Amino acid sequence: MKQATTTQDSKWARLTRSRYFIYVLISPLFLVLLAYVIFPFYQTFIQSFVEGNTLGNYQRFFSLESKANLQALWTSVYISVISVVCCAFVGVAMAFLLERYEFPGRKILSILVLVPMALPPLVGVLSFTFLYGESGIIPRGIQHLLSLDQVPFSLKGVWGVIVVHTFTMYTYFYLTASAAIKGLDPSLEEASTILGAGRWMTWRKVILPMLTPSLVAAALLVFMISMASYTAPLIFGVERTMTMQIYLSRTNGNLDMAATQSTILSFVSISFLIIMRWYQNRRNYQNQSKGISVHRTEVKSKMMKYVSMALSVIGVIILMLPILVLVLISFTKDGTWTIQVLPPEYTFDHYKALFTDERTWRPIWNSLQMGFVATVGNIIFGVAAAYAMVRMNFKGKALLDILIMVPWALPGTVVAVNLIAAFSQPSVFSFNQVLIGTFWILPLAYFVRHLPLVFRSTSASLMQSDQSIEEASRSLGASWWTTFRRIVLPLSLAGILAGTLLAFVQSIGEFVASILIYSTSTMPLSVAIFQKMYAFKFGTACAYGVLQIVLILLVLLISDRLSKGSVGSAI
């Protein structure tokens, strides 16, 4: 018996030492990506070709006789590019201001600058509508104060969308630029100045190149999120965007055209991903110096101190207003706020209903359940993929990395259309079941959408840990599983938890994919907010929104503590 066990152990040892064994380990990762990323995308691509005239939908899309689709494509790209430029200007400027200078109000600004991250896309758009829309508090207030015949301004159209994008997305540039600025070596700037370079030349030739990887990463995120934007164009009346066209085609039953539009939008997003990665890899921007990082310079001028204090107060007000107005309206009685500047009647009933009325509580419970299921899948896949990418050597690493990032490049509408095309009928990947209309389709959509989050944060933690500790464990006789359980997981736990919390909170706030594939029994919180708003139940909609914000703020706080301030790199 003992001899048989020894023989089995030796066979297992020979198998694990084989150079092909690693492909056995990573094959489940590729299988998951094949089943839920590649296969749905392929099904959408196939559906975009019409029987009898294979290029019929593409000819109609690019036809000059009906320019709706071409206008939608141009508008989406235009909005996304302008959003990247505006977010870069605001985010990098804020990062330099808060990381390079010490002035009155800096500490509170450095905390509040991340407030927009607590606004889910739908809730953020709602708050801006209540504040700056045609019937918003501020335009109406100015009209009433100055006795004007009409409001002096209002957010609407393309520029309304861009303003909302800038406010809600500049944090991506701020976080990545702040992390890069903290690591800048001041000796490089000093050397540039000594060699006769001016401030502009130093910025262009020294500082900007060192920030390039961070700026490219942020630009990539903002562009893709802007291309995926659905709620802002919907609320501000911009019908000619790709996401709106996909939604209209889908709701009108034109599934072939929805598949064509999704394929073209996917091509644009993935092309941008490839171009930005190519640009990022053209040159080496690594800091080779051994100097210390940048220290903040104190503002000593009295006038500049007063100016900075005034600007800090204005900044705090601007950053807090969207959340404050949501809190205010969440106490408003539904149907009482019509033409008044501020709501006339208030109540606590909306918050009571959140936890006592089954119909009001149901969307919250649905979102928590579906977010939990999706996040468990993200943890298992993300940790395994991160370990394979960081600790193993195999052919196909670059392909695995690209496939994991592709869902982040795909708009939520495209992910939803892909899943509809793939799982409207039984398939081997759905265990011979139809998933559309069931509970499982939404967790699957959330899982696919947030694949990179746990993967990226866990990868960052593994890169920072010393691999020699694991090698020492194995040399002392510990098995791979014991080493992984006792050493790898504890060392990377902070990154895993940070990515997990972010994935969970993103799942709870997901709206763009949800609106296309939810059913009445699985309505998530984001869709409930949308429906309440269109039923003019603003108080209930905002109470839902405040609940989301509180949850996200808690998650961001916990994530930041667990990752010791490195949440930005995880994102």
C-alpha cells in the first residue's frame, strides 16, 4: 500500500514538473474567457450579417442616405475625445496643486476631490440635472433672484454630457497623476534648470514624459467609459450616440442592426485600447534616479494664501453640491416639487420605505445578491489570473492580458447585446439552458464587465511581494497549495480585498448593461432609480441614490485603508 502511494506521488511529481503542466493550470482561465467574452462577441458579430445580403446592415450603417448611425458614431467619438482632454486638464491640474503645494484648505480639498467617485453614473447625472438642468435649482434661483423671463443658462445637449463626464471622470487622471507625481525625483527638475531649461521646457521634456504612462492609462479609461456612456446622453437629450442607437435598435426589435452597431462600437473601443498601449510602449519612461520624491512647497505670499483659501471654499462647494442636492431631494414629498426653486414639502417616508416596503426593498436585495454572486466569480478568476500572469512563464501571456482587459474596453450596452446574442438559446457554455430572462444573466454581465478589477489590484500586490519567500517555503518542503494558502494569499490580501470591494460596488451601480437584460423579477437598484425618476418620484429615486453613495463611500474608505492608499493604481 505504501509503495503504491509512493509510486502515485512520484507520477504526480513528474507530471507537475513537466513543462506542459502549466498549460493544464491556465486552461480554465482561457476557457472562461472563451465562454463569456469571445463566444458572446463572436455570436454578435455573426448576427450582424443578414442572410442573403451579408453586408446589408453595414451598408445601411455607413449609408449617406440615412446618416443617423454615422452621426451617432461621430458624436460618440467627439464626446469621448473632448471628455479625455477636459478630464486630463482638471485631473492633472488638481494633482499638481494638491501634491506640489501646501496652502490653507489643501487637506480638506484632498479628501473631497475624490467625492465624484462616490457618484454612480446614473446618480451623478441625476444630481447635475437637479442642480444645473433647465428646471434645476441654480438656474431657477438666478432667474428668481434677477427677475428674468427665463433661466439664464442650463446644462443640455452635448456640452451638458461633457460637463458631467468631466466632473465624474477627472478622478481617474487625478489618482494616476497623483501617484506619479509623488514618485517624481526633484533632482531631475533641478538638473534641467541648471542646464538652462525654462519652466515650460522642464515641464515638456522632463515632467510630462515621466507622467506619460499614468496619463495614457487614465486617458484609456476615460475614453472607454465615455464611449460607453448611456445615462448622460439619455438625460440631456443627445439621441445620436452609439449607445443610444444600440438601445433604440434593441427595443425596436431590430436585433441585427443592434449587433452591427455593437460590433462597430467594439471595434472603435478596442482600436483605441491598442493605439494607446502602442503609444505607451514606444519609449521607456522609467525613473532611474535615486533621489527622494517631491516635497510640497508652502505658499508664503499673503495674497496667494487668501486666493487659495477662497478657491478652496469654492472648490469644496462645487464638489459637495451634487451629493447635498441628492440628500435634500431624498426628503422631498413626491409630486410636490414643480416650479419652485427648492422643494416645498419634506418627509422621512422614502427612507422608511427602503427597509420596510417589500416593493421598494426588492431592487436593493436583487442588486446585493447579484453583485455578491458576480464578485465571487471575479475573486476566483482574478486571483488565479493574476498569479498566472505574475508568477508563471508561458506562451500566450500577452493574449491573456488583452482578453482580460477587453471587457473593460467594451461598453455595457455591447456586453449586454453580446450576452443576448449568445445565451438567448441553449449552448454548452450555459449548461444547455437559456439564460436570458433568468436570475443568472445579470450576475454574468457584472462578472464580465468587472473582470479586470480584482485581476489588476491582485497583480499589483503580487508584484510588490518578494518571490524568494515562496521559493524558501517550497525548499523547506511545503507543497504549492500550502505555500499559496499560507504565504501568497496573506501577502496579496490587501490588493485582493481592494479589487473585490471595487468590483462589488461597481456591480451594485451598474446600469448600462442592466437596462437591456433585466426582467421584472430581477430589477436591480440602478434600473429602479431610473424608473422612479421617469415616474416623477424624485424623492424615492434620490433616497435610492443616497443609499448607493453611502455604500460606495464606505467601500472606497475600506479599500483605501486596506491598500494603504493605492486604490488609484488598482482602478
